[in-house]
Amino acid sequence: MSAFNRKVKLTVVNDLVCANCAIGQHELISAISYCQDVLHLPLTFEIECLPFRLIPTNVVNETTSKMKKSDFFKARFGCEKFETMKASIQKWCEEKSIPLTYEGVLSQSTRAHRLSRKAYLIGGQDKQLPLLCNLFKVHLEEGKDISDIDVLADIAQQNGIMTREEAVTFLHSNELEAEVNNMCDEARSKGVTGVPMTVIDGKWVLNGGQCSDVFVQVFKKLAYAGVHAAPSPFAAPVQEVSTQVHLRA
């Protein structure tokens, strides 16, 4: 194994209303912790999460009447597909003792994404990742409204992003709204239709909510490949990203 410490840039495209994205983040962080604390791989990680909206703004936006999550998904996917999706997520929840729920209302994630971008600009992954963990927890475990300014302001203050008053002012403004919209539009224009998606060093991509074992195997190959990025050390399901669909890393 290389004696050098290699920095791995992980660009994660996700949506804060997405249960699979919450699962994917949990599995990714678990894999990183295992690689560093148990395997002691010569890797450091730089993580940036980019926004995506699974639900178009012409279907759900900040002025749309609130609808229960379960009712929305049943109407959108049909009862049978929704129950299958729920069962798959429930299996993971039982294994990890993390109670994701379909209680609460479905909301558009734009405001939460704006707060996430603000956190990244203020303090990089050290501010963004804990914030995202709390956003996922509040929305997908506690069933709170991810678009509610009071809910978001409380989280911003708890995570040291800004004071509650500053957060309320920020969320009532349009700061970073154009940037979030552009990022979401750019991802769709480059062929992204589902999340989570993890881009590794701007060159390889893992689609979907992978388990921690998959991430660990990828990181072990990167560690053995050494500092230089040359040819890809990966096998399926990792694939090279063409320049046409290369996301900002």
C-alpha cells in the first residue's frame, strides 16, 4: 500500500426529502469511518453535497397546499409500488435501528438546499455534513416540514451555521436560490434522473444508495492504487463519467 496520504474528493448529489439519500449518506459516512478508524487506509476525504430536486417545482413548491407524504407517494407511484418501496426502506431501518418514517407532509426541498449550500460556503464539509444529518433526521425520522422556516432556522442555530434570527432573514431572502436552481437544472440537463449519486475524484460515479461495503471496497482500491489517479482501479458498478455528463467536483 502506498505510504502517501491520498485525498479523495466525493461529490454527492442528493435530495433532502429522499429516504434513499439519507440511507446513502449514513452508509457513506459509516464506510469512511471504518476505512479510517479500523483499516487505517492512507486516505483523507473531502465531501461536498450538491442539490437535486426529485419532485419538480411545478408539482410541489413553497406555495403548494400541504399533502401527507404517504398520500403523495401513493398517488404518484401507486399503492403497490409505494408499499414495495416502503418495505425495502423498512428492512434497512430495522437493521440499523434508525426509524425513518412516512409521517408528516411532503415539501419541496429548495429552502433546505439553500441552507445546505450556505453551510458549505461558511465551513465546507465540517458545517455541511452535520447540518445534512440533522435535516434528514428532522424530516425523515421526526416527520417535520423540511420547508418550514422556523424548523430550518432552529437547525441552523443548533449546528452553528448562524443565529436563529440570521437564519430567518436568510431563508426569507432569495440568497443562493438561483445557485440551487441552476445546480438542480444542470444535473438534470446532464442526465441525472435519480439520487443519491456519488462522484469520486470527478472521474467515477456510483449511482443509487450503495451499502457501506461497496464504498469500503472502492476506497480500498483507491488506497492500493496510490496517490496518482491513473487508470481507474474500479470494476462495476463504478463507471467512468464522460465529459458530457461530468459534474462539478
